[in-house]
Amino acid sequence: MKNNITQYLFLLFLMINGGVYAQMLFENSVDSALLGIYTREQLLPEWKTTFGNGFAKRGVGENRVAIVEYGVTGLKEDRCLKVKYPVNTHDSKNNGAQWRTNLDGVYNELYMSYYVKFGANFGLDKIGKLPGFAGGLVYNDKNSNTEWTGRLMWREGGRLQFYLNQPITTENQFDWPRTHISKKEQWYHIELHYIMNTPGVKNGVMEAWLDGEFISRYDDILFRNNPKVGITEMFFSTFFGGNAIHEPTRDNYAYFDDFKISKSRIGFTPTLSINDSSRNSSEAFKIYPNPSVNGNINILNAKSTTLTLELFTVTGKSIHVQTAASRVIKLSKFNLKAGLYVLKIKSANKTEYKKILVK
């Protein structure tokens, strides 16, 4: 009887979490990227794009994007993007970075989340852009009559707002009330939710959460007049601008981590946002890369406690067990077939389950 209950609970876990995973369209935390300058050759396949500003092109370029340690978990092994905004420059050609990630479809409604952190000397007295969504009839159709972009903008003092470009009206700035992200060297979690309007009707939606708190909603937005226009891209776009008045007076840096695009609410997990790596959190386990292309899987173990790892197939069959106590544990089960797995992580006082996808 006990075994039947255990199996039922395990299958229920798979059904619930498998359903959540099925809603996820894109994830990238760059944990498997090489440290150092991030090249255009790395960018294209890892972000499903065809171009990028801020990268060397034919040997010439600012090389404004790098992969560095200490991502959102605060651990050395956790990697993130570091973006440079050079002194006395503005707009994406010479400042920050910009690319579009193909979402392999046209969607009427999507959620997006990511973490952002401003460096110690970041000039929040100026204004600039942060990532969001974009769309058109097809991926990057370059048709000014249908293409739209829905990014964010930071204003003076760190105030955030929606920044929308579309061909229907000139209205493009929508404030987030009472919102400031002015603390330097602190990770902020942003989640966006966009719903396309009924063509010709002002009923589109833009809403946002900051560190899990619902912060802003507009439900009278015009994105389109054509019913075939939708959300087709994640638009990574960050730079100072758009004119010389807003150029930084020194080199600035910002950091980005854990991008996710989903058909359903993503949510915020406070234990992942470790601004002080010495914070007394209950557990800080992170699996990367996930999805895994070749079955090589690492587990970040924040406290270096002794962990027992048990890997299950989707049918509930245990196929591997190991015990380790290092900060980074390599799962020593090789040649995994493509598919969904569940990793049971057991410490002295807690048990967690993590989904793993092998491609």
C-alpha cells in the first residue's frame, strides 16, 4: 500500500511539473557558456538568433558582452551576462547590446522573466532600455506596418516603465507606479505578461511583477490591427539613449541572468535571489545545463552539504544513486537517452525534486 501511494505521488509530481515545463518555450541562464568575451558565434545558436549588436563582426567591434561568475545565486559557479555601456555613447549600435530570439511561432499571450543587476558605478541619472518582447507577422519580418516592440525603460533614479513601439499610435511610455530599482549591486527579478489586443480594439494587456510583487497593469493597449500579428521574439535590448543627452559619463556595466519565456506565469523564488552569498538560505540547489544536450549535468550545492542524488525515469524507475558533498557535483550517470527525468536531492533535513530534460 505504501509503495502504491509513493508511486501515485511521484506520478502526480510528474504530471504537474511536466505540465509546467511544457508551457516553457525558452530558457537560458548561460551557466554552460565559457567565461570571457561572449562572441557572436556563441550568441547565434545559444539564443536562436541571426544577428547581434555589441559583438565583434569580421574582427571589428566593441566586444561589449562577456560571461562572468557570480550569477543570481551569488555562487562563483553560477554564470551571467555582463554588458558594457561605453562612456560618451548611446543607442544599441555603440552602447549595450541587442538581439532577437526566435520563439518559433506566433503567440497571442506570453510571459517573460529575467534578473538584472546594475553595477556599482551605473548611471541611473540617465535613461535607457531593458529587454522585453517583439513581434510581427513572422519572425523579424521587418515590416514597419506590422512589426512592434515592447521593451522596458529605466528612467532617472531607477524608475521603470513599459516602452512600446507600434505603427498604430504614437503613445509609447507607460509608467510603473512607485517603482524604483535604484540599489546598485542588487539582483532584481522582472516578470512581464503581454496579451495581444483584439485587432482594432484597445484591449491588449501589459503587466509586470518586480521581485514577485505585482506592480503594474495596462489593459487598453494597441499592438496590432492585423489578427495575424502576434508575439514572435524575445527582444534582448539594453542601452543608454536615445540621444546624446543620455550618454553615460563613464563606462557602465549591468548584469543579466536566467531568461525564461513561458505560456503561463513563471513566478519568483526568493531563495534563488541571493544578493549576499553568505545569506542563511534553507537550500540553494541549481541544475545546469538544463536542458542538457549530452547528459552532462552539474548541481550547484551552496552549502557544500552532503547530498544523496537519485535519478528517476518518467515511469518512476530509479536508474542512478550517488552521494557527494562538494560545491559543484557532477552527476556521474553518463549516456542518458533524450527525455525527461526527475532528480531527487536529499540532504540531512530536506528533500527536493528537480526536473531534468536531456536533448
